Amino acid sequence: MADSTARSHLDRPDILAHVIIWIGIAITAFPIWVAFVASTVSNQSIAQAPMPLLPGSLGWQVYSDVLGVGGNNRTVGTPVALMMWNSFVMAMIIAVGKIVISLMSAYAIVFFRVPFRNVLFWMIFVTLMLPVEVRIIPTLKVVTDLGMLNTMAGLTIPLIASATATLLFRQFFLTIPDELVEAAKMDNAGPVKFFFDVVIPLSTTTIAALFVILFIYGWNQYLWPLLITTDQSMTTIVIGITKMIDTSGGPTDWNRVMATAILTLLPPVMVVVLLQKWFVKGLVETEK
């Protein structure tokens, strides 16, 4: 009798836990809802108090305007669709480049008996203390001297190296059993074949988890694109949002700003949703 009572108690939903979860969801989602509503109403409706909390009738017009034309006078001629494409290409190159370079560097450090390999690894690891913001001036000087201003190469190459991804891949490669290496040697599999046929298939969940993190990192870049691009055709979406906000005291089309903000959320959200299963497995699985 006591066991059945305890079992029924465990089977009942924890109402308090669900209430806390829904409160957290509401706190997180409410600003996004307000931004979406603001993107569908006029600027006069946004300025009035209280602002309406139900979508208006201008949504299609506002979104089509920002996608095809842009925001205010400082971004007109640079459609949001183009800015999103620039950010997407930049984020993809950064994410894929970081993963490829980190895979190869971690593979060399773990599986090749090179002299001072641990020293080399720690030299890579120390670069974590030197983010882009610290080395921004010399990096900008190099990019300028190489003529890479207003180019996708200038936007991405200085951000490709990743000590964090190298560390994560190294730690995972250390868990690969030595028996797999010996079996590959017995099958006459060279380092390249072992890398592509064994190491990469075992690393898929880690790669997926890192791709989500690194894509969002590249998508949200602000300081480096701000310095490296002066041509409007190379403007990224994060820079585009800031340009839509008039800081000189003039009027700001807040419905267009909010529409752009909502559009900016879509690619990262889609990446997280599509790779959610792999992302969670890559973060929680320690034994492959």
C-alpha cells in the first residue's frame, strides 16, 4: 500500500516545477512578443502608452520593406535580406573554419608523436587570454596591409582560429581507445584514412554541438565587422540594426528596427532547433 502511494505521488506532475518553467518561458518570450507586435504596428502606436500587445495590420508591409529596401536613411539601399546573407556566410565560414582547423590541430597533437606537442598545445591554449578585442589594432593593421577591407576574407579569417574548439576536440580524442589505433594499423590504414573513417564519425556529436555555438558566435559579431567594413554592401545584420537607430536625435522607425530584430533571431533559432538533438548529445555525452 505504501509503495503504491509513493508511486502515485511520483507519477503526479510537479505543479510547482511546471509553474516555474512557464514563468521562465513567459519572462524570456515576452520581450520577443513585444518586439514582434511592435514590428506590425505604426510608430505612433509604439510611442503611445500603453503600447498594444496584439499584432497590428502593418506586418507584411514592414517586413517586405526591410527585406527589400532597408531601414532609415543610413541603411536604405542595403536590404535586410542582403545583410542577413552577409551574416550567414560569415557565420558559416567562421564555424566551419574553426571546426576544421581545430579538428586537424587536435588530431596532430593527440595522435602524432611530434616533439614538444604539449608545449604546442599550451601555446594554442594561451591564446584564450587574447580575444579579438585585445589584439584588435595589430589584427586590423595586418588586414589593412593585405587589402582585405570590405571583403569576406577580412571578416572571417582573423576569427577562424579557436583554442576552445581545439581543447574540446583534444579532450575527446584522448578518450578514443588505443585498440582502435592498433586495429587501424593492422588494416594498413594511414593517418588520413584513420582520421576520416574513425575519428570524424566518432566526433559527429561534438562537431554538431560546436557548430551551434560557433555559428551563433559568428552571427553575433559586432566589433570586428564594424571596423573592417565601410561598404554598405558588406554590412552585417547586427551592424544594420544599430545603424537603423538614429542616435542624433532624429526619428527612428522602431517598427522597422523591431522587424529586423525578429528576422535576426530566425537563423540562430533554426540552427539550434535543427541540431538540438546533436547539440545536447555533444554536451552531455562524455563516453563515446
